[in-house]
Amino acid sequence: MIINAVFPRISSYVKEVKTVGAVRFAKERDIPEINAIRKEVSMLHAEGRPDIFKADFGAELENRLSEYISSADKKAVVFE
């Protein structure tokens, strides 16, 4: 089981791991939801380590995802 190899200490707490869903390349319609999650994570980082992370999630970060989706070289993936 992958959990045992990657997280040996928590494997004793995991009885059974079931994955239902698929990984796919992100599409333009995914941007609002992805950015909402990214904003939340960004705020958690800023609250936990304000000496390293800014509390600002600006347009530059929001637009970067759009660039990845339309790029041939970079891609964003989602799990649904």
C-alpha cells in the first residue's frame, strides 16, 4: 500500500484507502474553484509564517493559472 511507504507512521490509522475520481488537465471553467483553494492555502501559510509568506493573493497569482491552462509547456491538473 502506498500509504505505508510514504507515511509509515500514519499507516496504522488508515484502515482502507479508496480513491474515487480521476486526474485531468484543468480547464478554464475550473479556475474559480482552484483559485478559491489557492487563496485559502495562501492565507494559511501567511497566518502560520508571516515572516515568509505575504497575506496577499493578487491578480498575478490568479492570472498565472490561466497561463498554465493555455500553455503548451506548462499544465495544471485537477482531481475530481
